Amino acid sequence: MIIDCHGHYTTAPKALQVWRDLQIANLNTPELGPKISDLKISDDEIRETIETNQLARMRARGIDVTIFSPRASFMAHHIGNFNTSATWASICNELCYRVTQLFPESFVGAAMLPQSPGVGINTCLPEMRKCINEYGFVGINLNPDPSGGHWQSPPLGNSYWHSIYEEIVALDIPAMIHVSTSCNDCFHTTGAHYLNADTTAFMQCLTSNLFEQFSSLRFLIPHGGGAVPYHWGRFRGLAMDAAIPDLNEKLLNNIYFDTCVYHQPGIDLLAEVIPVKNILFASETFGAVRGVDPDTGFYFDDTRRYIDGAQSLSEKDRSMIFEGNARKVFPRMNAKISR
Amino acid sequence: MIIDCHGHYTTAPKALQVWRDLQIANLNTPELGPKISDLKISDDEIRETIETNQLARMRARGIDVTIFSPRASFMAHHIGNFNTSATWASICNELCYRVTQLFPESFVGAAMLPQSPGVGINTCLPEMRKCINEYGFVGINLNPDPSGGHWQSPPLGNSYWHSIYEEIVALDIPAMIHVSTSCNDCFHTTGAHYLNADTTAFMQCLTSNLFEQFSSLRFLIPHGGGAVPYHWGRFRGLAMDAAIPDLNEKLLNNIYFDTCVYHQPGIDLLAEVIPVKNILFASETFGAVRGVDPDTGFYFDDTRRYIDGAQSLSEKDRSMIFEGNARKVFPRMNAKISR
């Protein structure tokens, strides 16, 4: 079985975007709508957007299950206030829930949170509990920078975040650390902000005692860990200089990297420097990069090919990356999908 | 000959730090000093800090020449106003000039600029001209984020930067794109902010027409290009999605990467995906990582070993990385050092 641990509903019916645009247009006059009930999306529309896109691609590539969450760039937690985000998260999560109900063999849910800059993270607990306990989702996406590229929240080691950590530990789910759209002109969303956030989150963990306080907390850092594996020697050295003798012991019982790295040399490096137990298969299809690599004739985001092509991996390694590690990091998966 | 294109005076005599601390303490009362003339550093002190540190390491590793600039993390352009930075840059550049005078065979200068958030970049021209024309420096460090992790300046493609580009093109020098200390708690300076800035700068170039406007402008992106080579497939794909058919053609006539990547697999990847003509040898000794890798028994930042160990490189490739490319990117080097 192959589990893709990083998929977003990037192909949702256009009515969703129309609803969001109206919500944003009326940020200061919410009484003008839209209401949640104004959004009308039929099961057939959902089926079509999934069957012709994600599911078609999964079948072509031999991917069995995708852990599926709302579109990351659309979370845009910087827009409006908590109520704005709460309504928007509720709508987006419910749509993903409907995908998991329509395609229960192929999609398992992960939640976006109704984060809002400057608002206590405990405000996200009700939506998270609903998604895990009622919708059967198996994880969440946690945005370390809900300001959208202005980085105004405390680092992940700060007690600001503790209430959500306590609850995700209690629920036995991991958090994928995933930012959203950048509203800072300096940062291109998918080319800079996403990768920067991955690196930043890793370093925030390295310089805190977070995993001493929450020993069973699990973070999944997407996009192959940003710059981290490429600079693994730098991080090992920085850790040593900070009197942390063993970076693996400090972080790799709690941090995992996905395989959203869109060329063979990148995956080869990831597989060489990061322990196999810390790597989870993912493609983020359809995500940041949608084209075909003219050098290979295959989609850039067809990451299964790179895992298959990584010479340093054994078949047992591949099995861990494709399935076993995801079942450990997302233990609620096991009740959702057949073995 | 081996040229290290990325060295900073990180080992300057303590009087420099004392002077800076006093300058910062009196930011709002500059009449209380310190005066430039209050800083007393003798030639012998400079000799000692260099001979026992950078020069000793260069000799041990067979490095002939280092392009040497003021300590990057100490630039701290976010502190005070333009006058603060102007005085500080002037002092730091003069110290590096003295190093190049005391060790003319081993050190060639590169300038820090007196940048200050919100101030026009043209204010940096006099200090830059002095360093190039009077001190014989061969390059500059340009900080894309003088706010220190708040990213409040326009992106590098914006006309805000044009006056400095016009002058560095006229002077035929490159700019290393190098941020300074982060004063944003989210970003660890050397573990996150530096690498993020490298990735961000690359993406700012990709999404602008900068090199169409300034076809002979040369940027050196340090720290192995941040996350860029590891995600080269992502960047190629993003470029294609943005109707840029050939990323090499768009950027690699103007952008170069250094080799400050502190482990063999990282350098192997860099050498595999980035054309050899775009790679310049560097170690940033003494820089972000100062320890010995217990796995190899050698210093993490002894990057010459990784270049020597990169199997994909020919002897001609190594010669380009060690010397030839630096002479092309920093053409003023050729008048400074014997062939």
C-alpha cells in the first residue's frame, strides 16, 4: 500500500472561491453575508473534481490513499479576524470530510485550523476536536505564521502553543507544520515562504526544549524539510555548538519529513542523510508545481518515481516510506484503511 | 590557486565589539560618543587575530586567498538610523582594508554597506565607491532585508534597488546577497534567517525581470543557495508554470552559488544540479559552524574536502570552482592577486 501523506483539495468547485471572495469583500460588513448555507456544492461536483484530478493521478501512479486537507494557500489566516477564519475553516474542513465520505477507500482527512494572528491558539480546539472525533480526520495542519509572511507569532517552542500541543498529544495525532499564502511581497508563497517556514520550524524546535516537554508530540515538516536535509551538516554543527551532542536524539523522535521534493537528486539526498524512519511519502498533487519535467517526460510531482529510483533505499526502506511510517505517525489511519 | 569567496572578519579584536556596544547604548544620545577615533586597534592586534585564526586555517587547508568582508551578523542594519550604520560600516570596512594591507597575498576586501531600513539605497553609494576605488575591494555584501527578519524592504527586482545596481555594474563588481542578524524571534540567525534569505532572493530574481534590465549584474547567493539546489526541480517547475521555459537561461547568467554547505551529500547535490560555471568555492571560516564533525574527524566548514570528494567533478571542474569562476565573477581580483 502507498499512502500519500500530503494532499490538499486544490481542485475544489469554483463556488468555494466565489463564497470566499464574497466573505473577504464583506469583511467589515459581515451582516451582508455570505452565510454558510449560501454555499451550494453537490456530491456530484465533488466527485467530478476528485475523480478527474487527484484520484486519476493517484490511480495512474499507484497511490492508494491520500491524507487530504483544505488547500493550504487558501487558509490565509491573516485575512479578517477569528470569526472569519472559524467560518472558513469549518466550510473547508466539511468539504474535505465529504470527500472522505464519498471516497472512503482513497482519502483520509486532515484539518485546517481557524487560526488568526494574535488570537489564542486554544480557540482552535473546538474545530480540531470536531474534525478528529466527528469527521474521523487523522491529523491537522498547524500554521506557524498565521500573519502570512510577517512572522508575528511566537516560535513553536513558546508556551503560546501549549494548549494545542496538549490536545493533539491527547488525540494522538500529528501536526503538519504548514504555512499559507504570503501577504509579504518579499516572499513568493510556494517558492520561498513554504520552504522558509519548513526550515524555520525545524530551527525553532532545535533551539527549544519542546520535545522534552511533549515527548510524544509529532511534527511532520513538509516539502522535504525545506533547506534542512541539504544543510544537515550545518544543523548538526549548530546543534553541537549549542551543546546538543546528537541532533537525531534531540529531534528525530518527534520530527518527520515528507518527500515533496521534485527531482531525483533531492530525494537521493533526503534518503541519504535523514533516517528512513523519519521520511513519509508525499507528493502534494495537485500542488505548487503542476507541469511535466521536459528532462524526464514525467510530472515533477510524481515523487513515487524518485523514491523508486533512490539507489540507497532497500525494499524494506521503501515500504516504511510508502506506508509503515505514515501508519506510525498517523496512528488513526489504521482504523480508517484496510491493511 | 584556491580562492575562498566568502570570509568575514568574525575574529576582530574585542575593542570593536566594545565600541559597537557603546554606540548602541548611546543611540539616542550620540553626543555622548563614542567617536570613531575612540576605537584603538593596533596592527599587531589585527595580525594576531588573523594569523591565529583565518590564516592558520587557510594554510592548513591549502586556501590561498579569501575575499574578506566585515562580520555579517554584526552589520545589524536594523539598529539605529542611517548615521549609525554609516559610521559602523565605515569602521568595519576600514578594519578589513587594514587586513588586506597587512596580508595582501591572502586577503582581498569586500564591503558592507551602510544600509538602514526605509532609507534610499543610494545613500550607500559613497561608502561603496570608497571601498572599491580607494581600498581596492572587489565586491560588496548587499542585505535584502536590513530590517533584520521583518522583511520590510521591496524585493530585489523593485526599482528601489536600481541605483546600487547601476553603480555595481559600472564598477564591474558582484554583490553577495547576505542578510545580517535576525531581530525577529521566529528566525534563528544562522540556522534559519540566512538560509531563508538565500532562497527568498533567488525567488525574487525568478519572479522579476531584473537581469533583463541589468544583464551584466552578478549576484552571489551564499550558503550553497539556501534551499534552492535541493529543490531545483521545484524551481524549474515553478518557472515553467510561470511561462519561463528555461531557468538556466533566465537566471544562471547572473546568479552564482557558493559552497558553504557543510557535509559531503550537500556538496554532491550542489555539484550535480547546478552548472559548474555557477559554483564558487567558499567556506565562511570562521562562521556559523565552528566545530569538528565527529563522523569525519574534520571541521564541518572544511568545504575543500567536500569539493575534493565530489565524485561528479573533474579536475577542470574543480579548478573552475576553486579559482576560475571567482576570477570571472570578481574580475577586480585579477589585478590584486598573482596568477
